Amino acid sequence: MDLKKVKIANLLGKIEGRLHMINGNEKDVAYIQQQIKLIQEVSEMLPASPQPKPDEWKSQGELFKIKDMCNAHLINTIKYLLRNKETERQDAIRAGYMISGGLSGEMARYQIECSIQDLEETDAHKILLDECPPYSNMIKEASRRCLLWT
């Protein structure tokens, strides 16, 4: 089971579940349903992402135990993950604003605005702690070694 695809499916399920809140504005409902289908099609094209064990990290095809990573590799990997997750978060926020611009119903806009606000209030570090088990172990290992990464 691919974690990315499961999260996309869960998010789409939540959005579909909130469609009933749009008070009879068929244009908005149809638009959202069209966007949901597009996202589902794109998510099916995503390659399955291999999930390393929580105490391992795969880099350039090589598998490393987090405890065996050198300090520089550990810090650079933490920074890399944070940069990429922040980029994903910003892209999701922009996509939310783009979708909200095409909606005319108040409830539809409200739901999108709530989702955008949730993304804006959550930082990349918190998201990674939830989504990437090796990340939390990297943070623990860096803290154990008294390394700074911010």
C-alpha cells in the first residue's frame, strides 16, 4: 500500500463528504467533482514510493542505517526533507487558492479556505513527523549528537 496514494484518497474522500454542504449550487459541485476526478487520475499515475524502515534511509540507491550516517549526511538529509516538504506545502496552498478562485458558493469557498488555513498553520517539520517515520528518527539522532540543522 502506497502512503502517498492513501493520503490522496483520504483527502478526496473528505472533500467529497463535504460536497453536501454546498447549498444546491450545482455549478460548484460539478466543478469540484471534475477537480476530484482529475486528482484521482493523476494520483493513479504516481509511482509507488518505497517506504524505508523507520531506522533506515535510502540515498542514491544505497540503504543507510540512520545511526551510521555521518553528521554532514544526517544534517543535509534533514534539511533536504524540510525544503522539499515546504515546497509541497506551498504548492498545495497555491493550488487551494487557484481552486477557490473558480468557486462561487459560500460553503465551497469556506471549506477550501479552512483547508488552506490548516496548511498555512502547519509547518514542514510537523508534517514530516507525521508522514515520514525515518525523519523523526533522524531528528532524534541529530539531537542525541547535539547537532543543529535549522
